[in-house]
Amino acid sequence: MLSKHIEFNELCLESGNPEAHYIEGILQLFVKEDEHAGLYHLRHSSDGGYIDGTYLYGLSLLAVERFHKGQKYLDKLGWKENRSTSDQCWERVKKSLTDIPYFMNQGYYIARANLETLCGCRSRKRRGRVCNHGYYYERLNQFVEFAMSKNN
């Protein structure tokens, strides 16, 4: 049964199935700790139109300090007009990561601190809106806090 599952998974990846790339990206990035392969699969998930893949890819890029590219992918979710899509993606991504016991990378702390430095206002609101960097910091902070809670 395991070999049939592996064959099926490989067929899904070969055919470009974005959900298969999302799952493989999570396994590579957080279980096997292969950043290159994980980001590769998450990018293919996003490029295939899987919005949770877009969210996790953007978030993962922020976590490895590829801020500009991460912001570009998160922006595809239209958070500036309405945050509901990215909020829903976060809830589903958390569910996807729930059974992974520990995936906190020490570099995520550094990325969070560096992104906070870029955001002069952090999460202070300007005329009722968080500045652009504040949104990205807020999302990365959510991720880091969630990852830290998995360690406890």
C-alpha cells in the first residue's frame, strides 16, 4: 500500500497537481527540513492556483528573510482590500501544520526581528490601517508564535 501511495503521489506531482505540491512542500520544508525543495513545491502549489499554497509560500519566504518576494506572493491574496481571504488561508494552513510536532527554525526569530525593524510602526494603526510592513510582520509573528507553541 505504501508503494502505491508513493506512486500516486509522484503521478500527482508530475501532473502539476497544486494540492500535491502543497503537501510535498510542507513535508520537505517542515519534516525533512529541506528548504530548497520545500519552497520549490510551495511555489508550484501557488503558481498552480492553490491559495493556501500562495499563503504558505509567501509566509515561508518571509520566514527565510526573502521579504520582497514573500510580500509579493502574500499581496496576491488581496489583503489590502479585504483580509478575509488571508485570514481563512491562515486557519487552513494552521490545520495543515497541526500534526507536525516541531518545526521551529531559529532563523524564523531573526527574520521576525528583522522584519519588525523594517516596519517602523510595527502594528500601530495609521488612519485605521496597518502599514504594509505591519501586515507582513503581523503574519510572520502569527506563524512564529504558532511554531513556538508546537514546541511546548
